[in-house]
Amino acid sequence: METYTVKNAQNSLRELLSDAHKGKTVVITAENGWAVKLVPTQVRAEKPRKAGSARGQVWMSDDFDDPLEDFADYMA
């Protein structure tokens, strides 16, 4: 595990990102005691949304706009 200060990490960020991507553990520490660890992750490309793809999966009841019986006291 390699540990860097914030100042050192700022100067060599590209190198640290590359190291983390290769599987090395990279920890960046600050003067106030907190620390972060760089962890590689994969970003998935999202498929473009297609209009109408949920057709038939969503419905609304015929009485959707009717007043609710539970709120009858508040509707007066």
C-alpha cells in the first residue's frame, strides 16, 4: 500500500490513477487525519432510452382523481 499526502497526490494524480487502475492500493492522507483510498471501477455505457419501452407496464385506475374517503373530513 502506497500512501501520499494531498500535496504529493496533486502533483502526480495521473500516475496514482494509473497505479490504482493496475490494482495497487493508493491512499491519500490529509493533515487533519482523514484519508481516502483510490479504487478502480468500471463505468458502464448506458443504452439510449427508447420512448414507449414501458408500454403496458404502467396503468392508472379510472378513479384516480376521485376524492379519497380517508380525507372526507378535510374536504368539507
